[in-house]
Amino acid sequence: MSWIRDYVDIKISPEELAQKLTFAGLEVEQMEYIGLPRPAGSRATGERPELAWDRDKIFVGEILEVKQHPNADRLTLVRVEYGADAPIEMVTGAPNIKVGGSGYKVALALEGSRLFDGHKEVWELATLKKSKIRGSSLLDGLFRKELAISDGHEGIILFPDDAPVGTPLVDYLGDIVFDIKINPNMARCASVIGIAREIAALTGATLKPVPQQMIAKGAPIEDQVKVVIKNPELNPRFTAALIRGIEINRRRFGCSAAC
């Protein structure tokens, strides 16, 4: 819902909003609480079970240093800043963390955090504990699947450079996600701003202005696209834009297509 809130002020509960959208023809097929506590009596459903992230134990961190583990070729030792008096040293086998690197913004879980066991095929909660890993008494506290963000376990989450170090992860990334079925007669809602307009109409909420700015570069479009209006009375105006070099994938925060 954080994306929708960029365009409309929502003052009703997610449960009530889901009901209003469904009754208006925008069926909310699935609603997931990501990192946030699910209210009692919630009808939320999702592919992954609920896990509320502990704001006192799970943070946005920054890796200051990455060193090779002295007793394991596939493990690295990382020093992570997370807003405490001193950084913490951890161990990870994540392939997207390279020896000698620094500045990675990551999700950090401290000892005592309640997480899912990333090595189990089923969703099973466990408490993070310090353990002996190849002779080092360290935590492995940089996660993705364990936070129920993704089913993948091929690397840790990497946040943008502006991610605020020391912020509880639930405040930075916690969200509520709606999976909405768009019927053919509701094509006007096939975008975030379209959904926002519908919410404004249904609830009386204020629709925020959307910046209308397009930067055109490259060769003139007249030489690349031709528009013919055969019946001006039915269609007096048609506009077109040409966009090249777009890569379509599902990557976010370093996640692969499995996310």
C-alpha cells in the first residue's frame, strides 16, 4: 500500500479498503502483511505465512568490511553497522557479497530474532542464535527467505544506497500488498494511479497531483512512428510515445525472478 499512498491519502483500514475495492469490481484476491503484524480477525491471505519483524532486533544495516573466512572458501566475515555503539561481526555465504567490498545496505537480524528457517522446505519459525561456524562463534544474520520476503535463498537482499542505516526494517520495508484482479471493463485501473483514482472516488480521499513531465531524447518520433486517424469525428486526437531500451524483469532489492 505504500506505493498507492504516494498518490492518495488512505484513512481507512486495509481490511475495509479491500472490501470496498472488491464490491466496486476490483476483486482483492490476496492480501499479505509483509513484516507488519496482522490485526486480529484479519481475512488476509498469502502465499507465505505471517511474520512480524521485531523492530528492536531487525534493522537496515551497512556492511563496512568483507573478509574471507579463514577456514571456509565459501564463507565471508562481514562487519555491519546498524546504529549501535559499535558494528557487529557476522558470517555469510551469500554469493552477492564480495571479499573487499563495502557499502552494501542489507537487512540485519540480531540474536533472538524470530525468523523462518531458510534451510527448511516448509515455513518453520526459529529463533536466531549464535553458533560455531567453521570454528568461528558468529551469527548468520543477513537474510531474505528467513524474513518471508522471498522463497529464494540464493543471496541476501541489497537495498538502495539511500536506505537509512539503523532504521527498524519494518519501518523501511514493512508493507501490505494487495493482489487485485483487473477485469476487462476496468482497464482504467490497470496501473497504480488508476487504482488510486478509484480509491479516491470510493472513499472521498484526496488524490495527490501526479507530476506530468516527459523528457524526450533521441531522433524525432515523426521518422519512427506514424499515426493515422481514419475517423476524426470518433477519435479527434491520438498521442504516442516511443520508448526503447527497456529491460523487463522482476528484480527488486537484488532479488532474482524467484522473488
